[in-house]
Amino acid sequence: MPTVRFHGREIHCEAGEILRDVLLRANESPHNGLSDRLNCHGMATCGTCAVEVEGSAGEPTDGELRRLSFPPHDRDDGLRLACQTIVDGDLTVTKHPGFWGQNVDDAE
């Protein structure tokens, strides 16, 4: 059973689950500020659930790669969309500042 580490918590889930679903079920959010309400609800179109993921996750989807290829995101930042990320094993997840979580160089 994989463990997702997020905001100092350890959240247990089943392998194969979508990261966004795991976080929301644990009353955590992959969104910042108003993007908690203003988002695409898992369709990979808004990019507001972008997070840094370390650990065992599935490969990025085509939709995820497309969305992370245009501003405010930059594919070179290494972010993933929580709504498209499959949890394969233990993960450490970091949400960066900014409406879309795009400010990877800023301190939280």
C-alpha cells in the first residue's frame, strides 16, 4: 500500500489511484487559493493542480504533457498534474506557490 507524503501528512492509498483523488479524499488539496474552486475537476485542461512529485508515479499522459507545455507552466520545471498522476508507490508531493503552483523557484 503506497504512502503519499503531503504537507507533513502520510496518506495511504491503493496503487493505481489518481493522486488528485487521494489528496481530496484525505481533505487535502492539490490547488492554491481560489484554484481550489476554479479548476477543471480532473480533465487536465487548467493546470492548477500542478505539483512536484518524487517517487514512484505513472508516466505523464499526453493531456498532461500538453497542458504543462504552455504558460504559466514550463515542461522543464518537472511538475506533474495531480489529476493525471497515477500513484504506483510511495510519493512525496510538494505544492509550490502561485495560482497554478507554477512558482517552483519561490520559497513556500
